[in-house]
Amino acid sequence: MKIEILTTGDELMSGLTQDGNFQWAGETLTWLGFDVAYHTTVGDNKEILKSVFNTAKNRADAVIVTGGLGPTPDDLTIEAVSNFLNVGVELSEPALEMMTERFRKIGRKVSDTNMKQVYLPEGSKVLLNKWGTAPGFSYEVENTVFFFLPGVPKEFRAMMEEYVIPELKNKNPHMKKSCQRLVKTFGLPESEVAQKLYGIERAHVKLGYRAHFREIHLRVSSSGDSFAEADALMDEFLKEIHARLGKYVFTTEGEMLEEVVGNLLTLNNMTLATAESCTGGLLSHRITNVPGSSTYFLEGIISYSNEAKSQILGVPMELIESHGAVSAPVVEAMAKGVRSISDSDMGIGISGIAGPGGGTPEKPVGTVFIGLDSGTKGAISREFHFHGTREEIKLVTVLNALDMIRQSLLNNV
Amino acid sequence: MKIEILTTGDELMSGLTQDGNFQWAGETLTWLGFDVAYHTTVGDNKEILKSVFNTAKNRADAVIVTGGLGPTPDDLTIEAVSNFLNVGVELSEPALEMMTERFRKIGRKVSDTNMKQVYLPEGSKVLLNKWGTAPGFSYEVENTVFFFLPGVPKEFRAMMEEYVIPELKNKNPHMKKSCQRLVKTFGLPESEVAQKLYGIERAHVKLGYRAHFREIHLRVSSSGDSFAEADALMDEFLKEIHARLGKYVFTTEGEMLEEVVGNLLTLNNMTLATAESCTGGLLSHRITNVPGSSTYFLEGIISYSNEAKSQILGVPMELIESHGAVSAPVVEAMAKGVRSISDSDMGIGISGIAGPGGGTPEKPVGTVFIGLDSGTKGAISREFHFHGTREEIKLVTVLNALDMIRQSLLNNV
């Protein structure tokens, strides 16, 4: 079964938006074992849409179309589909009901512009959208099934998982059973991960690498005649990955680093407080993205100025003057200070130069110190020299801070 | 003249690599005023390549193909082109010469596998590659010109600029000149923006909508016989957008909301400090993403616990007990408190319930208060009721906080 993914929108053609939906769908479907044979992108143009629907119908068995279902004049998918199929549109009562209910909750009425979204091509099957406003729909024509989904990534993904993937699986009952896992590592470059895993390949297991900023993710897929067979293969393979990569693996379940840290803090019944300078709140933001983080995250201080470091965190001004704000003694004092004022079990202090300004020959842009204080063990710190843009330096600093907390909780440091 | 961009490679279809070449070419060509009408991606498969060359020939006037020119077995472009055109291959002497010279410099000899790269389809015109190994080529068939370029981004871009763009311009001596702008709005849903702009369309101006989370972005493109004409049309159109959307427009230059806020603070020579609860540092993170923000951003307090709100920010415990931590008096006191301890001109306080836990019947998940204190004007606050996931509630809260700062600096509140 050949699949075509058709993404639409002027903003894609003009390069203003990156086509994340195609990338996600290509990855997801390929790893499930489907044959994603064609991908087409076109702008908001009715005639062109019509012509690519036709091309797709003639070469693919399933076509997934995204975008153009919104309420504005450049949302042309429904009209183009009607033209292509030579049918009119009809009101989808369940779609209108869902939209009315959704709008009622936020105190709005369904406007005339929104009404256009619930008139779907005659003969189509509505795909209700529980994650946003625009309903989707599917249509079967000459043995090719078309799925029309909204372009908003969150809605697109949810509807792929709820409707499209199950239906594609139904149409392929004899496909091998497969098992997927997302292993994430931090602390090694891709080439070293690949070296450590050299020769690990085996039959019925696929391994794909992807650099996700400074994390290296390993997409693992195993297949067999039954789920049990695929699962057993997977377990064995993950054991071998653990044996080779050790502490660099932070999850085999696809979790974010901050979730792993949160689970470890909860498990150890410990609390955390942060004192950030160059990361400007990003560490706290990442930590507090995790639901329930208020049980272990007590407070954060973003001490951008030296005055804040001294007055709020109690870092002695002499220490800042003699070593500089970006130094091991200062981040250790920041970690101790925030632990003390918040009465937390663990404190972390970060100071560095994120750039593009502020660098000196001794401490160039990218110089970062991270300090960690967990009471009885005393304070420790590490010095880093990062490269990249301001946002990249902030992000890599936060990843290292999270990993220092993780390694400390695992007693690796 | 309709252009098709055809990117090839299994790594694109399986989502392992993001298609940066298409995004770059789409943006570059659109900006120059070309009509990028189709984009296709396919994997390394000779038959499929042949079929999409044919589809492209029938619908486009110029086709830019990237990838598949390397020396390995999965590089199939030359073979697929020969099949498609039904011609053999012939040695390109200039390409061989350049490759030999390139390899000589790094002490290597041209190997048999590399030789395959310099045998090009008969009748094609070589496009010498000064930036890498694989030569490109062009071919004209039935009034459609094909350009075949390497997939390595650096080489692709350089060869686009050296060969393809000049030739496309030659083929379009009378092309219109065009001007693009990215207008961003905040505070209105997409349907209301569309309603306010109803009927604004005019000749030679294209308007596209894009929902970027809760911001609505408007992509505007104008064209004329000269750049001056396109610019004048654009100015007039932007004036009309301003007249209709007023304070909801925060930039016509594509800036982020935090950049606009940073510019306004700098212009007014004012400083800012933040006290965040439910947003957990995201507001400070966004503000400090802007280079140079240390001149106006003094410090941030993430007071997740009531103790932090009281001890660090000086919010009276009685206030928290009588009104609750999520209330107008508390966020106003937080704003005042952080302004006072940091000695900044403006303080902002945020408290809310980001969920998924922590909601009550009186204050359900999504209830958020934002307070703003700018000294002489006194403290103000606003109450919000948001919907969405934890991360969405954090983000929409931050956007509203940034916009409150912006409106305050513009004296709109």
C-alpha cells in the first residue's frame, strides 16, 4: 500500500513555516512499517489543489492531506475537494454540534466564517476534532482513501493517531506486528554513540539515529509474527543498548529529561530550588512543564544582576569581585544560597555568558559554570565551554544542569 | 512560469532529516517573486523518480531536483534521468577534470565509485560544483528545464545562486518585482482578524493567514513593475491593516513579542522584574532570549510555594489566606514586591492554575491572574480563564503578560 502525504499552505511554499507535519508523519508511518512513497506540498490555490488530488489518486492507495480547513478565505481544501469529486457540500450535524459546544465553553458563538468549516463534501465521513475547531473528513474514491486533516500540528498528530493510523492498519491486516521504542541519550556526540553501538544490528530490529539538539535519540523498531515476539526482541535489544551506553541513556520510553529528573526527585522524596543567571528561567520553565512538579520544585531565582545574586541569594560581593560572576565559587554559593532560602534538599546555581555580547578573552561567550548543592554531600561545580547562538547556549546549559541533577540522584557524581 | 522543487532521499521520507533545502529554496525563490507552485519529495527508488520527473515535466516550466548525485548505490538520480529521457550517459570531461583536481589537492585519486558521478545523461549541460564533489547538470525537455543539484545544503545553495537563479531570471525578463512582510497580531482569534480585514483584498497584494499558537500572523506580499511600486503598495496596505486592527498588531517586521517589548523598554529607558508562579520561569526565559536583555531585565522570582511569595516578595500571608494565592490582590502584591526588591521601573506578577491538577470549582484549571505595577500609575491586574494543556496555559499566560507590558508602555492601559 503506497501512501502519499500532501501538505498545503502558502506559508510552506514560501519557506515561512517548516513542514513539521510531514516530518512527523513520515517518521511515524515509516517506523510502523508503512510505505510512504510520495510527499507533495502546494500552496493555497484551488486549481493546483484539485490537480494534485488527482495525481495522488492515480498513484497512491492512501492520501493524507493536511491544512486548508480553517475559517479564512485562504482555506480552500473543502472547495477544492468538492470540485475534484464534482460533488456539493452538506452540513455535518455532529461537527456543528461539537463546534457549538466547544465555542459555548469559551463564551463564543459559531460565526458565519466558522460555519463554512462544518459543510463537508457530500459523501465524506466526518473525523471529529476533539483538539481544535476544524473538523476533518475522509473520502474513498476509486480504491484510494483520502484523509483531510487540519494543519495545526497538535490537532494533526492527535487525529492521525485517533483515526488515520488505525484505519491504515485495518486496511493492512497482514502487516507484521511491530514494537517501537524511543531511547534517548545525553552526553555523547552522535559519532560516539554510533561507535559504541557498532555491530549491534540484528534481524527484525531497525535502529535509526536522530540528533535532537544535543540529545541523541535512537528510534528502535522490532517486528515479529506476534506482539509477544516483537516485544521479546525489543527487550533483548534494549538490554544490549543499556550495556553499551550505560549512564548516557536517560530513557527508553521517550520521556523528556525533566520528566526523568522529576521521577527521580519524587522517588527520593527530595525537593529542588534553582538560581539561574544566563539561562534566564529556562531551567525552571522546563522543570515546571512537568505536571505535579510543584511537589518537588519549591522556587527559582533568576539573578540576572550581581545585586540580585548578593541580596537575594546571599552570595558575598567579595566572592563576585574576586572570582567574577561567572566562576565556580559563585555558582556553588548560588546553589547553597537558593537551597538555604527555600529550605530545599537540592539547590542548583548557573552562571555564564550566553552572548552574543559580554565575552572576554579569559571568559569567552559560551563559558558556563553549573553548581549543585545537596547538603550533606557539599557543593560541586562543573565548567563548560559551549558554542552556538544565545538560545542554543541557554538550552545546552539547561540540559547539562538537568543531567547533573539526574547523575547526582543516581549517585553517579 | 511555474516552478517545481523535487527533493529526494529515503532520509527525508522517513522523517530522519528535515528538508531544509526545500524550505530555503521556497523562501528564496518566493522572495524573488517566482511562483513556486509544486514541491515533491520521494525516496531513493528509480521507478518512482522516473514517474515524478514525468509528472513535473507535464505541470511545471522549471524543475529543481536535489539529491541522489553521490557515489553510493542509493544515489540513483542520473540513472533515473537516463531512463526517463531514454538516453545513455556520456563522460563530462570538465566535470572529471574538476573532480581530479579536487581529489589531487587532498591527496586522493578518483575512484571507480566516484567515476559514476561524472557520466551525465547525453545532451545535458554540466553545472560544475566548486563547493563539493558531485557535479550537477541541467536538461531541457519539451519546454521544461530541469536542474539537478546535489543534496548537501551548502552545495545546493551555492549552485542555486551560481546557476539556477540567474537562468530563471533570464527566462523571466519581465518578472514583477515583489515585497514581503510578516505582520503579527495578538489578542484576537483568527476568525475575528479575518472579519476585521473583510474586503481588504486588492490587486497585486496577496494576504495569507497563519495561526501561530495564539498569535495570528499575516503574510503580505505586494508586486509591481518596480520595487518602488511594490513598496508603495505595501505601505498603503499596511496602513489599512493598522487602521483596522489597531493595537492588536504588534509588528509588521516579523519580530517576536518579547523583542517588541524589549525595544519599547529600551526606548523608554525602563527596567523590568518578574514574579512568576504558574508560568514557572517561561516569561523570564522568553524575555532573556533577546540579546541585550540584561540592560532592562533585572531579575525574576519563581515563587512556586506560598512561603516564597511571602518571604521573598513580601506578599502578606493574610492576603494569601484571605484571597487565595491565585487572586488579583496577590498578583498585584507580587508585582509590587518584585519591583521593590529589584528596584525596577516595572514589576509583573503572575499566579494561576496551569493544571492538570490543582483546580477547584471556584478556580478551575486555566484560571490565571496577571498583575502589573509601574510605580506612579499603581498596580493593575487582569483575570483570565484559559483552556488547554499545562504547556499551553503557561504559554498563553506569558503572551498575555508580554502584551500587558506592551500595552502599558504604549499607554493603552
